[in-house]
Amino acid sequence: MHRTSINEALNAEAPRDSITLMGWVRTRRDAKGFSFLELNDGSCLANIQVIVDEGVADAATLKMLNTGSAVKVQGMLVESPGKGQKWEVKAKAISVFGDADPESFPLQKKRHSDEFLRTIAHLRPRTNKFGALFRIRSEAAFAVHDYFRRNGYFYVQTPIITGADCEGAGEMFRVTTLDPSTGKPAAENPFEGDFFGRGAHLTVSGQLSAEVFACSLGKVYTFGPTFRAENSNTPRHAAEFWMIEPEVAFADLGDNMDLAEDFLKSLIDHVRTHCAADLDLFAKFVDKDLAASLDNIMAKPFVRLPHGESIQILKKSGKQFDFPVQDGMDLQTEHERYLTEEHFKRPVIVYDYPKEIKAFYMRLNDDGKTVAAMDVLLPRVGEIIGGSQREERLDVLERRIGELGLDMSCYWWYLELRKFGSVPHAGFGMGFERFLMMVTGVTNIRDVIPFPRTPKHLEF
């Protein structure tokens, strides 16, 4: 079914005597002897106007040309006399693939709330806002792969089903083939008869597996779905989301911070260059400070701040935080935003966190109290990237796993990386949806992922 995309038609260099478009009717306006259709096919934000003369379509077809109907238009691409549009299509023939009952089609020419649109996630990509958002998401995903390819990284597909908990937090979804309704008492091996014969879960991170390949191929990254069984209903959390996780051999914490800043700025620059029209919609209707916010991220090098100094700055701020500031604490969003929005007024990378609040795999610093961890904090966003230099010393790693009460046997292969040619290495994780929220100004994670998975919500 050969067709020209509306994006291509709107960017044509010259009129065309013959053109075929296919898309969905956004609006219809009738005048004496004519019908004017606004047609969109998802290829761009803009619609194209189609003029249907009386006699081009029979009465039955005309009756079906309602908002939401899918149509095929054959005609001529001609210069438009109207303001704000270079081209329009004069229809010679029009047919309907599928009509949409105007009484029941839920998307009409009016603004719908995000809450309502989440209930019709199968239709919301047809709106201007969500069509633009998911085009941005697509382009940003390409930008991720493009950045790492240009910089000599190899893409690694890490397991979705895992037997090891990367974060040690235990908030994991169990994977099983056992029937929970059988009511059998737990055997000596409660997983006997299960598919894997042992506990299995959906992954919370591809990091540990990526480290394997970093210690073989040098520079690698993963980009895939991850899962957290947190019973959290905040605008920033979802049970299923996508993570970007590079891992680099022969790299320390400083290299890691350099990579995180360069990667983030490169992604922003790519999206602004290739999604200008779609981003402009968000700058006009979602977040009027969006352009200035992105400019601020790009303008200067990120501040690099030891965790201990960040605590002292917060203590001296004179502000009353909901979470009182204490030595050794993890930073909350309100603390992160104070540092980036009020104190430094630009992005900040906080590093060298107390070991007690960080994961077992982070490299212990020489002081024995902190680890070589870092978080990238952005104004209006808070944390967007978290990473560390990884612990490459076998004895220290074994001690840390023991201190946290984790099952050493689950990590035997991870420990062996430290026995055979161990090297300093580092990496980080960035939630893809967090990036999309930042670059569009959207404030709820449910609106930057096609089909959000949150507690008690498994539609679509």
C-alpha cells in the first residue's frame, strides 16, 4: 500500500500532480460544496488539510469522514492559500478504512486530562501531546544507541530473568511456573518442580551481567526493561521501566562522571536538534520554562561535590526540610533540588557516599567509610543518573556481601571476575523515563511510557 507520509508531504519542494496519503481524520469542517479535513498519520505533529469537493465521495463515504476515522486520500499536492501552511491536498478520490462513531469515539477536538487519557492508553498516542511524546521517545532511544556506537561501545542484551538481586533490596517480582492454588507444604527445596528449580525473578538491573562483558570487551552498555516490586504510587515510580547502563573497564570514578555528563548532554542536544517541533509543543503547553531549563544543563560543566560537603551546605542553608539533614544520610529529592536550584543553580554530581547507604558492589574508598559512588542531580528533577566505580578487589567484595547478609553463592560468577584478571571498572544507570520527563517537562512517569505498570494497574 504505497503512500506518502504527511511529514514528507509537508516538506515537499514542489507541487505534485499525484499523491496518496493515509491517516486519521482529526477534524472535519463543511462549507458549501466542500469538506475540509485535517489529516494526521503520526509521522509528525502537524496535520495536512485535505479539500474534498462535492462529488469526489458518495454520501455514504462522506458520512463516515468523522474525527477518528482512518482514510485513504488520492489527489494533488497544491500550494495552500491559507496562512500557516505551505501545502494542502485537493482530493480526487477518498475511501474509508475504518470509521469512528462520533457519539462514542473518546477523542474529540478538546483538551483531555492526562488522567483520563491514561484510561485509554490504546488511543492516547493519537493526541498531539502523546503523539509528540512517543516520537521523542523513539528518537531518544535511537540517540542512546548512536552515542554509544560512536564512542566504541558494544551493545549487550542482559537477562530479564535472573537469580541474583543486583541491588540487594529484595523488591523483586518472582518468576514461577508453580500453581499457587495447590496449597502444597514447602518441601526441603521449595522450588522443586519449578521451571528453574530455584528462585527466579525479573531483573532490577542489567549491571552485574554488563560487568562481565566490560571485563571482556572493554566498553559495553545495556538498554532494556527492568522491574521493581515497590508498592509506590508516586509520579516518579513504575513497576516496569527502561534502564540505560554503560560499563567500562579500566575506568575510575572520575571517568564515570565524565561519561555521565557527556552522555546526558549529548542526548539532550540530539533530541533538541531532531525533535524541535515536538519539543516546542511541550515548551508551549506543558512547561514554559523548559527551554531555559535545558539551556542551563548544557551551559556549564556540572558541579562535582563530595557527599560530606553536600550535607554541610544543606545544614547551613537555614531551610526547614521535610527530611531533616543528618550526617551520613542519603539525599532526598528536596535536598537534591535545593543544591541544584538554589545553591549552585546548575547540575551537580554528588560523589563519595557513606558505604552504609550504598550497594555492595561499589568500591570502598581508602577512608574505609565511603564508597566511590556518584549521583547526577538536575534542577527541577533531582537524581537522574546513579553509578559508581565497581569493587574490583575480591577480599573487599566478599566482605561487603557478607556485611549485607547476601547469599554469597548467588554471586559466585561475579566474584570470579575478581579472581581472573580483575581490573578497575565503573558504570552507571539512567532511567530512560526519567530522562524523558526531564526533556519534556512532563511530571508523571505514567505519561512517558506507553503502557504504565503501577500497583493495582495492569491494563493494556
